[in-house]
Amino acid sequence: MAEKVIMPKQGLQMTEGTILSWLVKEGETCEEGKPLFEMETDKLTITMDAPASGTLLKIVHGEGDVVPITELIAVIGTPGEDISAILSESGSSTQAAAPESVQASAPAQPDAAAGGYDFDAVVIGAGPGGYVAAIRCAQLGLKTAVIEAVDVGGTCLNRGCIPTKALLHPAEIYETIAKEAAQAGVHADNLAVDYSEVYAFKEKVVKRMTGGVEKLLKGRKVTIIKGRATLTGAHSMVVDGKEYTSDKIIVATGSEPARIPIPGIDGEGVLNSNGVLASDKLPEKVVIIGGGVIGIEFATLYNSFGKDVVIVEALPRIMSTMDEDASTVMSDVLSSKGVEIHVNAKVTEIKDGPTVVYDENGTIGEASGDLVIVAIGRRPVTKDLGLEAVGVKVSDRGFVEVNDKLETSVPNIYAIGDITGKVQLAHVASAQGCVAAANAAGGNKTIKYDVIPSVIYSNPEVAAVGITEAEAKAKGLNINTGFFSTAGNGRSVILGSTSGFVKLVTEAVTGEILGATIVAPHASDMIAELAVAMNSEATIEEIADTVHPHPSVSEIIMEAAHDVEKLSVHKM
Ligand SMILES: Cc1cc2nc3c(=O)[nH]c(=O)nc-3n(C[C@H](O)[C@H](O)[C@H](O)COP(=O)(O)OP(=O)(O)OC[C@H]3O[C@@H](n4cnc5c(N)ncnc54)[C@H](O)[C@@H]3O)c2cc1C
């Protein structure tokens, strides 16, 4: 099938681009991912790759033409293929005219979908993957709809990132006043928490954020369809008995809490993250099954409010995906605050109570609470979506198979977010959404996962990007490390957070930054500095030579960069 080449949008402000030169002539063959033409925007000159392999059947815009974004500039297909419909739809001549003689056609009309479909692009699921993809599709001139079965904003805004942080914020205020204020000369009497008000605060934040997303979608003229979609064909889906058709489809149906088949898992007082976030009760004692990201954040929440917390983790350490030193520090911090942690402890049963029974290195233990939280990971929402029926390949574990352009095994269907099983984080889903939308609009973007920051909103926060020291060693890389403790940092001392650190992992010869782990206040904000440095291929020297503000926690990054060369001034 013929593939349209359109003027891509290279940057948020771009509205048009100038074709500088065609690197493949009409009638010649081009290869997907290989240079096709050079173009210029007001900011940059760039070589664009062919979006597909085939014969360059028609060049619609020649060298020197200034073309609005998303407008057709060429068509790739097989020799002899009838492309008259594509050309007339874009207002172009159906003759194989010389490139120079082709006139600019009208800009894309967002109100009219291509190819007789209802929409140019339909996104299924309005989480941080789906709503971002829908907005970006609309920004790129596509007539777009988004279908949402439950709540706009998805897991992240309704049952994940935002509500957990909206609860952790009052918890931190409480802990600071309860444990630290007096040392700094601030005394508060009758400190009390009204959890129903904490809950109401969380709800208010969620409502504001989801309302904002709805406004953005409407402002971009994205049609919001409420209901559960099932695919009925490569270009069609049904919602509540009504069929919709679309040229491109982006599937972004996300994930839900995983279940473990242990006796008592459905018992009273046993909740997953959805249940916990929907409850306005503050339990006195909580047993958390799972010491991963979600488990540690819930442990932080209840411990900060002064409640008893027990963590039961099957693996040898909590936060097993993070650098081992970060696990050790957080384990010590949580234990010093009274959290009971059991590792190498496999849950065998949840008895009435509820009481968690676990096997810890061969010894049977029990932990009771008035709430048991099951935080053992998430599974993709891909069942009953009709994916397999329309030919989209899904793995044994239910994840949709995609390439680095987010294309599935069906050419016009893309998949993004948690269902791709890459990195289950909101910002990854959004980044994938932008790439899929660009490709749906005729672009040729790819995504890489080597510079993805991840954060645990514990107290102090834990943040990481790139690879850990252990991963670098396992790969046999020649590395240096730089380390700096928050105990040597003025701002951290003021904030009462002296057990943290930053560790930088660098390539020994080139100084390239391979990864970083931070355990410190504001680690979630500071990790972005290292992500930018890695993305722009900055060396450790450039971090070390960048003057950081004083006093700030960010100085630990500069000190660790100096430490790579054993030149940290504030370290013995
Ligand atoms: C407690 C918790 C805390 C988290 N904290 C963070 C954090 O701090 N930072 C972070 O980056 N990530 C965090 N995450 C993970 C983050 O929420 C997910 O990675 C992210 O929401 C995935 O986005 P998504 O768009 O792929 O899917 P989702 O957000 O799950 O959205 C999918 C949407 O699709 C809809 N849907 C499903 N099936 C259909 C259908 N057939 N038709 C129509 N609609 C459908 C669903 O209703 C849902 O709204 C957290 C998760 C949890 C559970």
C-alpha cells in the first residue's frame, strides 16, 4: 500500500518547513530509515529518513518549496500503483510532474478525516500515554478522537502517580512537624491528622488535574468518546454498540494491579493500590506485600503518619531495581523510623485478621494489621480488546509487541504505555505517545529507553537514570564512580536528611555518564539534570565544571562529579 510522506513537525513551534533537496529521485527506490530528503525549519537543518521502503512514486513538493506541517510532500509505493486518490485528496496533480512545477496544496483540514474514515487517528485509553498521544495527533493536524472506559487521566491521574503524591505531601508535613519542627525551634501543640480531609485534598488535586486534561483535549478539538472500545478491524472499533472508523489507531489501555494466587487474597481488609487510594480510612497497622516502588511509597505514607508498617518482600532486598546502596540506605532509614522489613520472605497465605503468613528463609512468620496492601506489580489491560482478532501480536504475558516506532504487527495500529511492557512509568507512556502520534501523522520517529529517569517518592526520595554500578560491571564496562553523601551538604543538613547520597557511574576513558542514583531530598527534581546531561552526551567534566547554586542539595551532584577524578573538595 502506498505510503504518504508528509512535512513532519520537528519541534513544538514548527508550522512549516522548506524542502532543501531530495536525496532520492522520482522513480528510484528508497529504504525505510535511510535518508530521503533534506529540510530546513526556522531552527534547524535536518535530513529526514524514508518512512517506508519502496519506489518514490511522486514528489509533490520540489526543492525550495515551503510546506506547512503534515502536508503531503511525496508518495512511496510499488511501481504502477494507483496513487490518484492520495494525490487528489491532497489537492495535488495526478500527473508525474517534475518536482519544481508542483504547487503547494491546501493545508490539512482537521475537520475532514482521510480515506473516508470517521477519524484520522483514534486513541484507545486516555491515560498519560493516550491523552498525550491524542493531543499530539491533533497538534499535527489529524482529526482525532480518544476513547476512555473509566476516567480521563487513566491510572496516573486517578489511581497512581498524582493521588499517591497528593497523600504523601500531607504525610510529609505531618512527619516534619511531628519529628523535626521542635529541633528547629518550631513548636506545635495538639498535632492531629484528619484523614478524611487528607483524602478530600487528594480528591481535589485529582479533579483539578483530570479537569485540566479534559480542557486540553477539548481545546485541541479532540473528540472524547466515553465507553469501552473493542477493535473490530484494522481500521474499526465498537464502543457501546456504535462503530467508529479511523485511518490510524493508537492503543493505550494501560495496566491494572497484578494478582497472586494465594489463599486469602480476596479477604476482608486486603486491598491493592486502587482500593487503598479509594479509602478515606487511616489504618493503625499496615502489612505491605511487596517492597517495590508502590510498596515503599505506601510504607512512607503510613509511617510518616506515625502508623505501624511491616513490609514483606520476596526478593533479597527492597527496591530491587535500584542500585544496591540505595536499597541499603532506604532499608536503614525505614527501619530507624520503626518500619519492620522482611526480605527473602514469600507470602504463603493471608488469614483472617488480616494476617500475612510468610516463609522467610525457611522460617514461618506472621504479620497482622488492620490493612494488608498487595503491591506486587501490574499486568497489561489487553484482554477482550480484540487485538489478536485483528492480527496484533500479543506476548504470552499479555504485552503488545511493538518496534521502536511503536508500530504493532498491524501497520496502522500503534501501541504505547504500560501495555508495551517496556518501562511502566507515566513519563515513558507520554514519550511513547508523542512518538506514536508523530508516526501516525507520517513521521519517522523512534524511541530509546536508555535515559529514563525513575523515582521512588520515599523520604528521602530515591531517583535513578541510566545503568547502575552493578549493571555496568556485569556488562564488563570500564567504569569510574563518583560518590558524595548528603551528610557533607549544607542544605541537606538543614533539611535533616543526612543518610542519602549521589552515585555517578561514568565510562573510564571518555567520561561519558552511564548512570546515576540519588537518595536525597528533591531527588525527583535533581535527576533531570543528569538525564539532560546524558541525553546531550555531556561528560562528567561538564557536570563538574558547572557552577551549582549554594546552598542547594544539587551541589552533591557537582561534588560527586569532582569525586570521579578524586577532586571532591568537601570529602576526605
Ligand atoms: C500507585 C501507583 C503509583 C504510581 N506512581 C507513579 C509515579 O509516581 N510516576 C510514574 O511515572 N508512574 C507512576 N505509576 C505508573 C503510571 O501510573 C503508569 O505507568 C501510567 O499510568 C501508564 O500510562 P498508560 O497511559 O499506559 O495507562 P493508564 O494510565 O493505565 O491508562 C489507560 C487508560 O485506558 C483505559 N482503558 C482500558 N481499556 C480500555 C478500553 N477497552 N476502551 C477504552 N479505554 C480503556 C483505562 O480506563 C485507563 O484510563 C504509578 C502507578 C501506580 C499504580
